[in-house]
Amino acid sequence: MNLSPEARQKISEAVKKQWADPVFGQKCREAIQQRSVDPVYRQKMSKAAKDPLRRQKISKAMKQRWADASFRQKHHEAMERPEFRQRISVISKERWADPEYRQRMSAMQRGPRGSNWRGGLSHCNGYVLIWRPSHPRADKKGYVWQHILAWEEAHSSLPAGWLVHHLNGIKDDNRVENLVAVPKKCHHSALVKQAMQKRIRKLEADNLALRTQKRLGDL
């Protein structure tokens, strides 16, 4: 719909006059809040937002708007107005004061939909974590320590009060042969020492076999 500049100005003034009324603003905010918690309305909006034709149409319209220098200037001036900033601040505080809204926004930032999604891998203090929200050991963000997953997949569920230790001390080396499960109270004790000695003996045997094979090949 193409409107003349005069008509646009009249509509803009009428809208500003309406929103200047605090009663009108409060009624609109309450109506928006009621619709936002309606599951039927949310499902309808979610379906509409996933429509590729609708997304393409909105994207094209936004690109055309932002290509206009006068629109960008007006937008910048509007954002700098103190009353606009104050209104946005009030609306934001009201939203975040709602526990259901906070929970919904927190859920949106988890997993593949989150802005910090890195393919399901994360790192913490040198260790690697994998996104497995259905795992019983998953944290509140849905991540599980990769070395625990690797050990459990090779053996069985890790007993309560046990830890998985890296024999070579490299925290992101999660090969099964580099992992050993020990009771928490025995961590860095005789059991770990025995496991490390066993691993060293195996490496020495492998090394000897390789050297023997190479020596026979040189003959």
C-alpha cells in the first residue's frame, strides 16, 4: 500500500497520540502479554515464522527499508530519544520480571537454537563436553563430560562416587585406552599409579614389537 507523505505523517501523529496515553499503553501491553502465553496463538505464530515464503518476503522488505538512507537516519534518531529508551527499559524490566518469560528465553538459548551453539561441543578447563540433554549426567545446559561418555560407552555406567582419570594427563585425550575409572577418594593414589604402570608396560610392549618388526624388515 503506497501512502502519500501527508497520510503517513497523519498516521504517525495519531499513533504517537495514542501511545502517549498511559492507559492505552498499559492495555496494549496486557493484551500482548495475554496473547504471548496463549499456546494456540504461540503455535500459530511459530508455524508462520517457519514459513519460508513469509521469511523471504519479510527479509526482502527489511532489506529495502534499510537501503533507504532516510529510514536509517530516522531509526537512529528514534533510538536516541530518551523517552524511547525509557519505554524500552520499562517493557524489558516487566518482561524479565516474569519467571515464565525468563524460563522460555533460557530454553531458547540452549542447544542448536542458542546463539553460542558450536556444533554440540564445548570446553571447560581443558576438558571437552558434548551436548546430550537426555543423558542423566547432563548439566542444566544439556552438556556431559566427553571422557565420562567415552568410558561409559566402552564399559558400563560409571558408579556413584567414581571419577574418570586421564592416564597421560591430557584432559582432551579421550581415547578409551587413556581413561581409567577410580573411586573419588582414591584419585591420584595407588590405583591411578597401578593403571599408569599397566599403560606404560603396554606402550613399551607395543614399542618393542614395532622395533622388532622394523629390524626384521631391514634384514
